[in-house]
Amino acid sequence: MKILETRDLMADSTSERWDDPIDITKEQWIDLLQDQSITSKEDIVLLQLIYASDDYRATASQLVPFLKMKHHAPINSQVGRWGKRIVNGLNIQAPWQKYGEGVNWWHVPFLGEATKEGYYWTLRPELKEAIDELDETGEIPFVVERNIAEEIVPDASEQFYEGAKKLIYVNRYERNSIARDRCIKHYGTICIACGFDFEKMYGEMGKDVIHVHHLKPLSEISKNYRIDPIRDLRPVCPNCHVMIHRRNPAYSIDEIVVMMKDAASRKVLVHL
């Protein structure tokens, strides 16, 4: 009866957080993610999905369809087992349960928040930084774009996952946050194809909003390919990015520009 009352109280509240500290550094997380005796391939896939979600957080229920499961219970068990392996491997203390007795295994890799939508897991900051570094070096490719959703025609050489809100599909070169930042620093945030400027249109909310497009076809990219953000990437708006990938191989930016000019010319002729 006491447990039921606690759950009712949590359901009525706006949110409740789990943010106990844990003694794991970024460097230790890097080692843990590369240690297959501790972090399985299934754990990496789950992390990829959460890493791709807004604010690096998701509920187990949101992950269910993307992991082809019927219920979130197996995901909870998987995370619990992973947390236990981490604690045993490092010989550290796991956070204690907020309610009841024992330790909270899922709270080892994640911070938590109980909301009306469900229990959100959020990557611990040190774990997120470890993933960033492994993704940058290519040792563990976290291949999905965060936050900005776009629909791109799939290519068999890439992977795709669905985030918590919408299908997201880009290659890891476009997703690479460091490469993206360097591209934008050089070219700016105005679409190089159509000239659309998010900040001019939407004000402060649109500042720094833009996609980046990889010019080199994936079929020509080897696993050891080193991206050059200025040579290989260009800033494009989501509309132009979608149109570029309406064909496989993708249209060039010059071809998209010609299409827009032709369409504009036809409109002028119609008005005349």
C-alpha cells in the first residue's frame, strides 16, 4: 500500500529527478564502452538511440519499437545488467534506490526523471562526452543526427535508427558535431543553395540553425576517410537537403540551384 501511495504521488507531481553522482570519469567510460565483456553490442545500439534523441534522453517505452520489442521490461533488464557489470568491473558503489532497498543499477549510466510521459533516462555528462570522443575518432560510430530531423532516401551502406520523435537519417560525416561546427564557421549558416537564413526569418530562435551536406558520395568513402569540413561539407537548409537526396546518387548543389532557377523562370512566364 505504501508503494502504491508513492507512485500515485509521483504521477501527480510535475517531475522527479534521479541525479545522484557516480565515480566514473570520461576516460573510464571510454574504456567501458570498448570493453565487450562489459558493454555488449545491444548496449551500444541502445546508447545510439538515446544519443540521437533530443537532449540525449528517452524513455524505455519510446525505445521499444526501434529495438523491435513488444514491451519495455526487457530494456529495463538489459540496462540493469549493464549497470551491474559496470559497477563490478570498476569496483565502485552504485547509487541507492530512491524508494525501497538495494542499489539502482539503471542509475549507473543514466540520470533520471519521472514525468507524466514516463521515466526518462538521460546520458550522464561524462558518458555523453565519452561517446562524443569515440564517435569523433570513429572507434565506435554513433551514426545518427541529434535533434534536427530530416527525411533522406536510404542508402544500403548507411545505418538508420528512429529517434524518440521522428525518423532521422544521415551519414556519420554529416552528424559529426566538430566537423559541422567547422563547416559553419567557414561558410556561415545561410543555405548555400537557396540563400535561406533561419535567423533572418525567425529571429534569435533561428540562430545557428542549418543542416550540412556531405559532397562526396558514400560509395567513394573508405572507413579510414578523414573528413575536411571546408572541402567536403556545405551548409544547406532542410528543404534543399531533402531535395538533394531525392535521387541516389544525390543531386549536386549546382543541379539544385539550376532546378530552382528553372522553376522561377516558369513562374515568370506564367505571370506574363
